[in-house]
Amino acid sequence: MKLSLFIILFTASQVNASKVFSQTITVSFEQVELRTVLNAIEKKAKIRFLYNYDLSGLSKKMDFSVKNAKVSEALSKLLENSGLRFHDMGNNLIVISPEKSWAAAGNAQQVTVTGLVTDDKNEALPGVSINVKGTSIGTATNESGHFSLNVPSANDTLLFSYIGFAPQEQALAGRTTLNVTLVAVSRNLNDVVVVGYGTQKKQNVTGAIASVPMHEIGDMPVSNVATALQGKIPGVVIQQNSGSPGRTPAIKVRGFGSITAGTSPLIVVDGNIVSASVFGLLDAEEIDKIDVLKDASSAAIYGSRGSNGVIMVTTKKGRSGKTRMNLNVYTGFQQVTKKLDVLSSQEYAEFAKDAANNAYLDNVAGAQISDPNTARPSNFLRYRYPRGDLYAWLNFDDPAKVAALPDHNYQDLIFRTAPIQSYQFSVGGGSENAQYSVSAGYLTQDGIIKKSAMDRYTLRANVAIKAAPKLTIGININPSYIVTQEVRTDGHWADNGIINAALNTMPMAPIYKADGSYSSMAELAAPYNLPGITNPVANITEYNSEFNQTNLLSNAYAEYAFLPNLKYRVSGNANLYQNRRNAYTTSKMPLNQQLPPTAATGSAFSEQGLSWLVNQVLSYNVSFRDVHNIEALVGTESNKVQYQSSNAAGNTFANDIVQTLNAAGQPASVSSQKTENATVSYFARVGYNYKGKYLFNVSVRRDGSSVFGPDNRFGTFPAASVGWRVTEEPFMQKLPVLSELKLRASYGLSGNNSFGNYPYTGNVGTTNYSFYNNVSTGLAISTLSNSALSWELNQQLDLGVDIGLLKNRISLTVDYYERITKDLLLSVNVPTLTGFSSANKNIGRMSNKGFEFGVNSYNLTGAFTWNTSANLSFNRNKVLALGPTGDRILSGSGVGETNVTMIGEPIGSFFGYKQLGIFKDAADLNTNPHDNTTRPGDVKYEDVNGDKIIDARDRTLIGNNQPDFIYGMNNSFSYKNIDLSISIQGTQGGQILNLSRRFFDNLEGGGNNLSIALDRWRSPQNPGNGKVPRANARTTGNNNAVSSRWVEDGSYLRIQNISLGYKLPKSVINRLKLEQVRIYASAQNLYTWTNYTNFNPEVSNYEGALTGGVDYGSYPLARTVTFGINVGF
Amino acid sequence: CGKGFIDLKPISVITTDNFYQTEEDFRNAVSGAYNALRTGGTYGVDSYIFGEIRSDNSFPVASGSVTDQDEFDRFYIRTTNPFINNRWSNSYTSIARCNAILDRITPVAINDALKNRYIGEAKFLRALFYFNLVRTFGDVPLVLKEITNPDEGYQYGRNPKADVYAQIEKDLTEAAEALPVSYTGADVGRATKGAAKAILGRVLLTQKKYAPAAVQLKAVMDLNQYGLVTTAYADFFKVSNKNNKEAIFDVQYRSGGIGQGNPWPNSFAPQNSGNAVIMFGGGGNNVPTDDLVNDYEAGDQRKAASIATSYVNANGATIPGNFVKKYFDVPTVNNDNGNNIPIIRYADVLLMYAECLNEAGFVANGDAFSYLNEVRRRAGLGNLTAVEVPSQAAFRLVMEHERRVEFAFENLRWYDLVRTDRAITVLNGKSAQINLVNPVTPQNQVFPIPQSQIDINKTKITQNEGSN
């Protein structure tokens, strides 16, 4: 197959044919290629040339000069003796072709073919190039999409091609009128992808680079763009671990690349290195492209920071031409996706009574269930349960009183239907010498937990100016301001965590006292020693925390083209953020075991971060007769990050009127700190391809970082990749079904230094003491120094294949990778007799291996179109070496040790006892190993080490959060003016340690439990479901140790988004004098299929490689339904 | 940009590169070592779990599934128990602070007297931490120098108990030489000669070295620095009366919301008591057993000073239940009280000395009786004589009782029962009251080595026999 490549150049204004040739121009060149002269004429004369890129005459070097010559004369002179001639096609279009083809054509019986070319939305396509197959005869469609072409024979075949659309062949077979519909191809091979410090033609890419299908995410009503990327890119895991408005999800590329250093990818926005929180500042409308560099060869140009992959975000730039304005508005509402099934007041009463009685019977000889509270010992008060002794209405023995118990559905009291609205306005345009794009946005989102809310104001201006013929300067500036009303949703109820309090408090616990002030379970707790669980409603209303974030991302650059192919670019970036939080807990807040009035506490926190980066890049590309194509660049970069924060807390407030610290009697604590780090880098890259067929790429970066000790600051990160476009080979031409086949291989090294700012120093911490009330400064070594600390290295091999079928109507990308992280930056456990529990070292090795599949298909291309994109990724993570002795690392999260990292297993696996069942009866107990406190009805654990006792040594691997595979699929349909898009997404095979169940599945009766408590063991005759142990106020048998009882399947399949749009017909639009109007409805997170019992199967409260997948009560996800309108004018 | 650009040093943190160089650095380092007395696992927050909950004096907070303290109370302790791990790990962290001072101070130009005192204080503190370790675990690794390379940590195995005791005695003896008899002003509360000798007396007594113990204890008396607080037993514990003449060595605290406060008064007040017992409520820890409540003789003022058996809540209801009231303050912030925690006080010196005399030979109404009665009289009780206490064995039992009520909630009970070989008899005798899961065995007199420390160095660190 020979790819005929046409370059079609459009000019800004229309000039009629007679005018074209009557224009006069003046040009003067010495020893330039003919094509350069054509380019110059094209620009000056505002005409467009259409010619075959391969024509040999175009490379002819010549001197050429005309002065005030007519265009036709100039062209005649130019093409003299070139073997080329020109032909005016009308419409300012001039076709340049070899003389002989016209001669041949002239001899034949000519046929005129006419027709219309439209896109899949039935809109006319102007400028589509049409070529007679096997010749250079061609034309292009006019402004209304029509064309007319004289062809040598009515049996010829026409080739239609247009940038952004799949090329199409049509055999005339005698027809003289021909209407053609072209299919848009988002992943057209002529597309460019953004790579480090430049762009690359998609067809020349040799690394594993994936582009986000932006059209699939445009309608998603998300306050953080990263959320919309979920399931869109093979190999990229996006985990929404909290539904808090604006929250940035966890992002990982190709598994966990590190144990204790950072695991999130580098984020680069328009060349500016930023943190992942930038996704909370961007609207999808502002983004032109997002490309993900996954393999080492594409990421190594970022050296020490590329080891977890790179996400390149390119914002929309202005284009010269007519000013375009666009307004996108949507509004909608959000609701919690599910509620948990907990016990009612009546069920709880029966359950709590059972728990108290069991504890009493277990521990007191001769005890009878009928014993009144007064007969039960007071030295362990949970032997007693409410029997009307505190309040007459609270009597678990009296069926009438039980039936009359109030039953607060605390989940209903904390959740709400919450509105969301977004306004995004943009304007772009410019002249030949200056282009601009300005956008402004406002997003207001209330959270589904009452009071939580976010308001976001954003502004962006991208301006590029051609200051001189060879000099372009540009500025991108993006200020934003976010106000968040925070609520304390996560964590222990004792710390006023809303979620666990709502699920765990007794359903009859009073919300208010008689005087209207807040009460809590503490009011009922004292005589029975129940936990004084905090009031979930008050936890919302009596905690005021406003978080203000001000961000300024800015970037300025200048590019000087010494020659068209030799450019120097200097770019400076400065990112400044200033955040403030004022938080106040009022004196009306019930605290753990405390009823109000309580001591109010307030705090004021502020932080400022400044990151600046300057880089200089010199790039050169050259092509020798289109056979040897070389692109090269060298550059330097310096980056400094400065951070400072201060925090003050006060706790002696006279009243709640003034909630800032000036009203506090004295500050309880005041602290401030400052840190910084700096990186200096040198890099180079060379790309070479032979006829676009054999592709080679080599890069190297040398980084120096202040993060490491003076002797180990510099590291070098080389990478190389090769590609072979097999379909370019002559022997492949006979396989027309295969339009593209590229084999790729890459190998490279990248680094990781995100391990704090000074991990190598031995720090001395403050440990004050007071002698006789006199405070004396105390200092003690708090960390061990390690001057040898250096880079964590990531070696990655990637093998990939890109396949295009049926004119690229179906394209498929498959990648296999092996990623070895070595010299892991590890906070190694050391024997504590050293005085330290851990030390920072470069030690250990880990691997991630996986397959990634991505497919795009244009299933139907007629009036009804149907496109599908889908991806599937497998990653297998394994720890290969650890620490000096290879000992496993145990890590704690919410309570005790919950995770283990050991050689041969995935990082951060769950660690605990394995539940076999429940001891049915005494006989079962006597014949099986058990804990020395176990009784019938308690949990039966596996005796892993076979020593006939159950103890700490029987703890083992009980699951892992890492899924077997993740997948996503989008189907887009359109018919006439209607479009529909459906995205699904999911993960399979990962598990979650639902640690929140230690609160609401502990069978203690101290707080409410999940309704699975109804399936508990009650007696040998009534053994329940064999999984839930007996109720017992004083747990025996180590029932509530971390065990497989709380490990759940975290697999899920979600309808991520459905959006339906309608484009107003042209007639209506024209009458309104608008460019386009689209109205749409979108449903985000519509439904999730999962067996997970808690709110969100993506949750991880302790985000980090060692403790992934532990749920300890987190802000649930919302289902969002919105209606929007998008107007272009 | 070059090397200078990336040569950045911490701005807000002191590092080892510029510390341990001046007199002031060492003054701060020594204060930092004292601070270690307060950490969990040593003599601060959780020390009652070892000294009291393990004994028949108290039981833990009512908690269903968190069995960490219950395991101590009812003798089914697990090797993963976090308090066990804290005692091991935090004791060694504390010891490392002392070792760093001792290793680094010699070449530094400091006034000799001061240098000597700092060395003495570091050795005194190191001995205190090792004393806890050896009483808790038996044989323990003896680390006597600063470890700067963590790999060295793998070289240490468990040293015999006797070696550890020998080192403790050596450190205390040298500390007693180096330390002053008393301090003034802002130095009051530091380790003194008397403190070193008194602790040495306790260390020797623990090893049943009665005669050498007696020598040390008598020497404390002969310093003429100390005496009982005679106004009332409760006065010793008053925040306004800290560092009184009976106080020999305390863990020092200070209230005021600056992170220097003692959590115990809040920790020991009943759960869900609101502000009825103490401002900011209670944690319900360290609940006195009825057995202890009933052990006080009629008229013993120490009972009311140490324990309450109920309180009246905000609604006026009387809520039954025992709780510790020995330590009480009016905090302005939760867990921020001004009370010191006594490690050794003069009443203990008197009673230990009496015990040594009795072990040397029973003398009816001899000196042992007078020291015992001195302590009893302060509690509002009458003298005991050879009529009530006719023999050496009877005197021992009287001492056992007297120490229990005198030092209740001062973390001595469990260690007293162990060192007198009475733990098994006494606790198994009350197994029903204290709900033992397993009967107390000789192996229970030490605790399991933390599982994490065995896991990390299996070849050198072995488990105590009988511990899982």
C-alpha cells in the first residue's frame, strides 16, 4: 500500500479566481527547495495548493525571485523545467502535478464526476481531497462539500481523504455522481501525541502512549477531571476513594511502582510540572488533549520523576480566524448510591440484651439470665443492659417499651439530595500573528453529606503572539479559587467521624435533649458502660471548617526559529498556591462520652507552595529525501519547590460567637515550618526513522536532586525504543484488510525521588520536659541518617503492537510490560533495640507485569453511527526482595497490623486470621484448635502453622486489594441530531478489608450493627449462617481480630456515565444566529453492581502502597444526574 | 545552575550534623532523655497496665473487642499485644537517648561538674529503663552504645538477666557518685544521689539482695533530705504540693495546654461521666477491683484518698462503679493535668528498709516495726506490734498488704508480688474475682517478647518459654 499524503492548506479569506491571478507578489529565495517557494506564495497570495507530497520536483533546489509579478506568471516561472505544471481548479485551489499525468489524462476519454462529501453527522465537509487512484489527478471539495472532477475513465477508483477522518475508496463503476460519508477517526495515525518537551506523530510513536478520548468525557458532570478518566486508558487505575466534592482520586499507572516512595504519576500541564490536584482545577472543556506516557522510553525524558508514568495535559489554544465563543451550562442533583442495612431499634434491643447476657453468663459463675441488674456485678458494667433503670422508656425487657422505642435512621439524617451546577464560558480566536483562548468557569457543588460543599472559580488565558517572523512568545495563565465547606466524614466516631457514628450509634440514641441542645448515646451509656458514640447530626452541624484554596498556574515561553527546522525554546513556569483553613468545633458538640457543653476548639492553618521551573530546549529536525528523518532535541531544566505552613490551635473560647483564634484564651499550639527541594537536569533525545518504516528513539536525562545526600544527588536515566511499521513493507501491500501494523519495543530506566525532602538526614526532634513546672527544651534523635540514600530505579520493558483493520475502522493496541523497581526507597523496619523502628534505605525489588488491550471500532458509519472503544488491563505485582533480611513488613492502618508486604506476594496484602466458620457447639470446640478464650458461637480460625493452638503465628495472607483486571467500555451512537454515549467501567478480583466492620459488625451490642447480626449464632440448635459469631459484650475467641471475616470482594461493574444529546437543527441555529446548540442530559455513576457491603468498593482510607484497600469509613460516592446546554456563537 | 542549587539543608529541623556540640546541646539532650520517662511503655501513660492491671488491684476499661489490656488482666497475653511492644521498643528508644549522650559527651568542652552530672543523669535514666525491661522480659539485649548503623541492630541477642542487673547496679552506683544531693530552682525534679540510691535499693531488693539493699536505703535516710508528708496521705499527690520532701523521684508533668500535661486524671475517671468527675470526662481506665476496695482497714485514710466507688452524674443520678481518684486536677484541656507520677517516694524507702530488716531476722517490735508504723500512722492507723505480727512470715504478709494500700495505683503491686514469689499464690487464689482465663504459672512472671521483634531477627531474639 502506498500512502499518498496530501497536504491541504487553507487560508483565512476567500478570494475569487480572477483575483488570484491578478494579485501581484514579490518573493526572493536563494537555493531553497521548490516546495518552500510554493509555501511562501501560498501565504502571500492567499491561495492554496494541492499537490502530491511525494512529487520529486518539489525538492529541487533553486534560486527564485520575482518582483511585483502576477501569481500566474510567478508560477509559470517557478515550475519551468521542473517537470511540474499547475492547474487552476477554481475556488482559490491550484493543483500542482507532473506534466506527464496531465498529458496522459488529456489523451483519454474524460468523464466528469460530481458529488457531495459529508461527515457522519451529515454535515458537508469542505476541503476533502479527492484523488484518482494510481494517478496524481485530484481535486478538493468546495465550501459546500461538493466536488467535480474529470477522471480518465468511469471505471476508476476515487480516494477520499481528509485529516481527522478515515480515508475511503470508492470504485466509480460507471457512476458519475457520488455522495460519500467520511467517518471521523479520533485516533487517526496523522494525529500527534504530546511527549516530553515536544510532540510526535502518532505513526512514529515507539513508546506506550495512550490518549484519552476527550469526546467521551465531555458530558461528565464531575468536579475533578481525573474522575472522568476512570476506565478510559488501559493500564491506568483511577480510584475514587472518596466522594467528597472536588476530591482528586488516586491515580496509578501500571501498578504500584514503589513501596514507600510516591506511586502517583508525574502530571504535566502545558509543560508545567504540577501535582495531581490540578485535575480539580480544570474543566474538561478547557482540555484539548490528555496523553499518558506509560513506558520507560517515553517517560525517561522526565528522569527522576518519570518512574510512575507521566500524564500530559494540553489545554486548548486559540486559532486564528473567526472568534468563537462557547457557553456550556449544566445543572443537576446528586444522591448517595446506596445505604447500608443496619438493625432497627427493636432488633438492636434484642441483640444488645443477648450480648450483655452472654458476657454475664460467660464470666460469672452461677449467673442466670433472669438476674436483675442490681444482682449483676458492678465491676464490669456491661453485664447490665437497659431495663428501665435509667429511663422508663428504655427497657429492653418490656416488649411494649421495645416496640415503642424511637428509631432514628441516622443515614437519612446525614445524607441529602444535593445540587450541582456548572458554567463554563470560552472565547478563542485571533489573527495570523496573535491567537488567544480565554475561558472562565464557575462550579458549585453541594456534597451528598449535609453541609459539605464546594464553589470553584476558574479563569484561563492562553495567548500566543508572533512577535517577529522567527519569534513566537506565549503566556498561559490560570488562576483559580476554591472554597470548600469541609465535614469530618472519615475515621473513628470518637474523633467525630460522621459515617461511622451514623452507622454505629444506637438507633434509639437521642439526637436532642429536652432543652433542644444536642444529646448523644453518651446520655444512655453510663450505667451500662456502653460507648459514648458521638452524634452524627451534631458532627455535621457543630464543626465548621472552611478551606480556601487559591492557585495560580502560569507559564511563559519564547520560541525562536533560527531555521524552520531549528528551534530554541525557553519556558518559565511558576505555580503558586495558598491555602487556608479555619476550623472550629463548637461547645455544642457532643464529644466521645461527653455531652455538651464541651470545650470548643479552633484552629487556623495556612500553607503556601511555590514551585518554579525553567527549561530551555533546542530542537532540530531534518529529512533527507523523506527517507532518513531525524528529530533531535537537547535541553536543560531547573526546578525548585518551596513550601511553608503554619498551624495554630486554641481551645479556651469564652463562647461560640467568635470562631477565630483571637477569641481563644491562649493558643494551645503554634507551629510553622518550611521545606524546599530543587532539581537540576540535562536531557537529550534523538528520533530517527527510515521512510517512516523503521523507527528508533533514544533519550537520556541526567538529574541532580536535593532530596539525596551530597554524594548521591545525580542520576542518569537512559531509554531506547524501536518500531517497525510492517504495513509499510512491499510484501504487506497484498493484505488490504490490514491497514496498519506496527511492532514496538522499548526499554528504559526512570527514577523516583518522591520520598520527602530530606530523607537522608538524621533528624533531631523536640522532646520537651518540665522540671518542677519549668519547661526545659528537650531534643533527641528521631531518625537515623543515611548519607548513601539515592534514587529508586524503575526498569521497564514494553512490547507493543498497533493494528489497524479495514482502513483503520478498527484499531487495536496491545502492550505487554515488565516493570522492575529496584533500589526501592524503603522505610525498612529495623530491630527497635537500635532505638529506632525504621530506617530509610535503598533496598528491595518489586515487579509489575501486565497486558493492556485497547480497541476502537467504528461499527456503523451510515446515517446511524455506532462507535465502540474498550480497554482491558491486567497487572501482576510481586515483591522480589525486601530489607536486609528479606523479612516481611507489617503495616497498620486503622487498628493494629492489617497489611503485610512479603517476598513473592503482591505489595500490601491483607494480613490476619482466616475464618473457617463458627464453632457450632462444645464438641466442635473440643476437637479443633482455638484461642484460649473461645466458646461455642465464636469464630473458628484456621490453625495455619498446625501447632494446635490459635495465636499470632496463625495470621496469614487473607486477600489483596489489587484487582485481577480492570476494564472500561464506551459506546457512542448518533442518528441525525441525536447522540448517545454509554460508558461502563469496573474492576475484577480485588478485595477490600472492610475495617469499619470492627464498629458495626463486632457483635458486642455496644453500638448498632449491620443487619447481618440477625444471622448470628445463638445456640447449637440455632447456629445462624455459620459466619457470624454470637453476640457478646465482652468478645471472646479473638472474634474481632483482623480476619477474613471482614475481607470482602471489591469487584464491581459500574455504569459510569450515560449521556444523551440533541443538536438543534441548522435552520433553528441560523435563525438564532448561533454556531451550534446542543442540549444534553447526563447521568454519572448511575449504577454499580458489587457484592461489597460498605458504601464504595473503590475505597482506601490509607492510600499508599503498604496499606491499600482498607475501608475505615469514607465519604460515599454520589449518583449525579444533570441537564446541560452547550451553545457556540 | 549547578551543585549549589541543589545543595539544600533542612530549614525547620535540627539534624545530627549540627547537634551534640555544645553544653546547651547536651542540656537539651538530657532533658530529652527525661522526656522518655513519659512515653508509653516506660513510666508514663500505660505503666499502670503492667503494675496494676496485671495484679489484683485493677481491671481495664470496658471494651468489647479491644482485648489488649484484658489480656494483661486475665492472663492470656498475646505476643502481638501493643503494650508489650511499646515497653520493649520505647524502652530501647529511651536507652538510645542515654547512650547517645554518654558516647558523645566526653570530648565536648563542658564544665566538669556539669558534664559529670549529665553523665550521672544519663546513667540513672538508662538504669531505670533497663530495670523495667528486665522485670518485664527477663533476659534482654544489653545495648550500651549508640547505634548509628541499623545493621548493627541485628548483632544483639538476649543477655542473661544477671548481666542486665549487674549493669543496672553499675549505672546506679556511678550515678549516685556523680549526682548532687539536691537541686534548686528550675532543676528540682532531676535525678539526685538519693534517687539513685533509692532505686538501687529497689533493684537490689528485687534480686533479694537484702543486705546490700538495706545499705542503700539506709544511706537515703541518712542524707536527711526526705521525710513523709505528715499533714495527710492525700497531700502527697496534690498538684500544688509536688516535689515535696517525700518525693524522691517523680515523672514530672505540667499543665497549661502546652503538651506537658499528665493524662491520668482524665484517663482514670469513669467513662461517660461527662464533667461530673473531672472536666473533659474520663477514659474509664485502671478500674479498682472490689478486692482492693475491701482490703483497706477501717479508718485507713488512704482508701478515700485513692478510690471512689460511685459518682453523681449531671442528672443527679448516682452511678455506681469504682475509679481511681488518687490523681486529680482541674484541667483546662483534656488529658492535661499537672500531677507528677511518683516513681519512688520516701514511704517506699521506709517500707523497703523495714522489709530488708525483717528478712535479716525478725525482731519483735524492732526497727522494722517502727518504719512500718511510721507509714501507718500517717494513714491514720494505729501501730502494729508483735502481738498482731508475731513472726517473720506474718510480717511479710503485713508488708504485702501495707504496700498494696500505700502504693495503690503507683504501679508497684505486680512487681512486688513477683519479687516476693507471691504472684501465683495470690492471684490464683482470687481467680474467680479476677476472671482469669488461664491460671497464673511461673512462666507468666515475665511477659512474651514482642512478635514483631522476633520476626525481624529470628536467629538472635528468642521467645520466652510458655509464650505464644
